[in-house]
Amino acid sequence: MTRLSLQNVSKSLGNALVLKKINLEVHPGELMVIIGPSGCGKSTLLNVIAGLEDTDEGHIFFNEQPVEHLAPKARDVAMVFQNYALYPHKTVFGNLAFGLKMRGFTKPEIQERVAAVARQLNIHQLLLRKPRHLSGGECQRVAMGRALVRRPNIYLLDEPLSNLDALLRSQIRTEIKKLHAVLKTTMIFVTHDQIEAMTLADRIAVMNQGRIVQVGTPDEIYERPKTDFVAAFMGNPAMNLFTGQKDAQGRLHLHGNTLQVNASPGGKDQTIRVGFRPEKVRLGIDTGLRFKGRVTVLEPTGADVFAIIDCGGEDVRCRVPRGCLTVGQQVGVSVQTKDLHIFNAQSGHRVDGVKRP
């Protein structure tokens, strides 16, 4: 198993600084998910680790050995791409076996490895077909198999499920989780999908504008986001975020509410951001942060129903029991103080939070 360490890695593409002083530790055998919006530098970071892009500065270590000067082949990493990148003229067997042939494996070794991976991914019945005769899901399984059959130091997966339909994406996501549990090999999985990140990751690295803004377990990222960006980006539906004022006495003023807070030092007025998850909103006026408004939208998602409540021009999104609300209904909702997240409005960074009653 390989430990990956990135130290102050920066990368420019043209005049744009795409990666800005990236520092990241990936533990041996860990499945690390890198997530962020489009254009934040996720794929570039993966290419830098693989050696497909050179770094402008900084160092990359595999098990304490620097590799930034090594060619991609010498780093012994395997990549799985969003667009499959299969050889169209080769059969499934040929695609799976190609990397092993190039590395000088014997025919019996190739046969054994290909057969084992084909069984794992349930593509053993496709070995004589060519990519044009495969579905998108089958192509993705072959692409995964081509990486798995090599048994490299690190697996790098660049949004491998984004071209699949929702059901197949869920199925293959489960397969990846099972495979990682069996292989116990270091994997880095890039995505912009929060569900993929939360369900797959041992830990998540959240990127924004070329920087890693938080690293933690899925629970840490969801329950205690370090910035208002992470709070808004991680979660489906997104966290409710409102702007309020903290006065010199440490009280929060928001939407007609006044709460005692411990948000930041200093005896002066300050603009802060207050967030809470939709599932933490309670129907009915209770203690804590309270709102009154009109139900404008109901969104059934199968097991859950989410309501959007217009509270004086600002929307509160909440999870509600099925059948308890109707569009146009006037309703009161509240959020307990322990479920509030407080951020500095200028820096976006998390501050201490609300004092519990």
C-alpha cells in the first residue's frame, strides 16, 4: 500500500494558476475522494499526481520517495477516465491485457489476472466483444478492469461514473466500494457529486478555486464544515444560509430573532452567516431560530419530501413528513440553537457558534 504526500504543489495552465499550494496526505490503502465545482482544479491535480502534467513547484511523494521527476510509467499509477479511453479495435480481453503485455507479463499470468478481474466486475461474458458492442456501463466496467488488472501503487479515478444513468451509477459505486475493501489499495476518486463523495470516501478533500479548503471524514465535512462554501456545497439539498448581524453584546439578529451567540471575539457589530441543514428544521414554533412563511414548493424524492417555505422573501428548505403540508399553506418552523452553524461573512470561515440554552 502506498502513502501519497503532496507538499505545496502549484500548477499554472497558460496564465491561470490552477493549483495553489496544495498540501494533502493520503494514507496507505485509503479511498480519498476529491470533490469540488467544475473548474476548481480536481482533474489537473489528478494529472499532476499521475505525471501527465508537470508541477510548477512543490513535491509529490510516494512512500516518502519524491516522484515529481518521474515519467508516468515509472510512477506505476493506473487511471480511469470519464470517457473510458478504451482501444476501439481491441476486444475487452485485449483492452484488459494490453498494459500487462507492455510490462512483459507471461501469457499464463495475463490469462489469470484478466479472468480474475473479469469475474470481479461481471464482464467475463464480454471478453470477446469490442467496445462498440458494449453499453456505457459495460465500457466503464472494462475501464475499471483495465486499471485493476495491473495492481498499481495508486488508482486514480477521474469522474468515472458521470456518464452513467442514475441506477447504473449507484450500482458501480457499490462495486467500487466492495473492490476497495478487498484490494485495500490507495485510491483517489475525483467527482463533483456529493452523494458519490459521502458514500465512497474514507476521507474527503473539498476543493475550491485551486485550493483544498477542508479535509475530513464524510461525517466531519457534513456536520462541521470549516467554511460557508463547504457548508453550501456539501449536502443535497444544500444547507440553508442566511446573513445576520452580531452586535457588540454578542447577540445575533436575524429575521426578527435575537439569540445570544459566541461567534467571534471583539466588542463591535459584525456581519455573520448562519446556516442549518434542511433535516434540522422542525415544523411549529419552538425555541431557537424561528421563521413564519408560506409553502411555495413541495419536492417529493421518494422516501423524503422537501418543502420550500417563503419567509418574507427568503426561502427556508426543510424535510417534512409526507402529506403534512400543502402548497400555499402558512406555517411556522424553528431550528434549535445547537443545530446552527456560524460563519464569518467576510472570510467565510467557521466561528465558534451559538451558545446553547
